Amino acid sequence: MPGHIARDELWAKIRRGDDFVLLEVLAPASYAYGHLPGALNLPPDEVKQRAHVLIPSHDTEVVVYCGNRDCHASTHAANELESLGYTRVLDYLDGKADWKEAGLPMETSEPSSA
């Protein structure tokens, strides 16, 4: 069962430059519009196909998030990652809405054409 991480703890990890993979588990357009600093995009329907590319080692710490507490994509992705053998998976349950509400920085990118 994946663990959970709170906003303040995640923000501290990002500021310190901790070694972990941060994944937004939403559609590419949502990711492009705005995501947490350093986050990679892993759409919910691509977890099994792309996890090994974005997270080469099963021992890597991984934090997943989605839109908000009512969005369950991150919980499903966290469970799927654990079923694939990833051992250090955390779910930021409050997600992007909580992050934005706290006034924390966001990044944007061009939507992927792939």
C-alpha cells in the first residue's frame, strides 16, 4: 500500500533537490497547462507502458499526484507502480489544486504532440 506525502513535505523535498521522481498522473494537456516544479507527465492509462522509462530503478523514490483529493488517478497509479515492483511510492493526495491554492510555484510546457 503506497504511503502519503503532505504538501509541505513535498515542497521541502523539491527545494532541497532530493533525489526522487515526481509524476503528474493527468492528461498531457493538463500537465502542459501547469504542473509542479520538476514533475514528469505519466498519463493514467500509460503507467504500465511508460513507468520503466521514467523510473528506471525500482528502488527510486516516486511521488505521484493528480488534480485534487477527489481525483483518484494518483492512487490508482501508485498501486499500479507498486504492482510493477516499485518499492518507494508516495501519493500526494491533495494534488495540484492544493498546491496552487497554497500559492506555490508551477511550471508550464508545450503540449506533447505524441
